Amino acid sequence: MSVIMILIGISLTVALVFLLAFLWATTSGQYDDDYTPSVRMLFEDTIPDDQEN
């Protein structure tokens, strides 16, 4: 029974770490890219000259 309590404690700790990392990423502006998705289809996918066969 004590092993289950230890595993629950570890899993809650890991979940809390991931939640804090997600909150830090969203508040630091990591997901704030409003420009690129709207013009992504306008970019051309060209092969550089040195990679052509």
C-alpha cells in the first residue's frame, strides 16, 4: 500500500511540473505568433542550388 502512495505522489509531482512548464511557456509569449500562420501558404518551398541533382 505504501508503494501506491509513493507512486501517486511522484505522478502528482510530475503532473505539477508539466503544468508549471506549460503555464510558463504561455505567459512568456512562446505561442504568440499571429503573423506566420496567415502567410505560410505564400512561402515557396524551393530546393537550394547546392542540393539539386
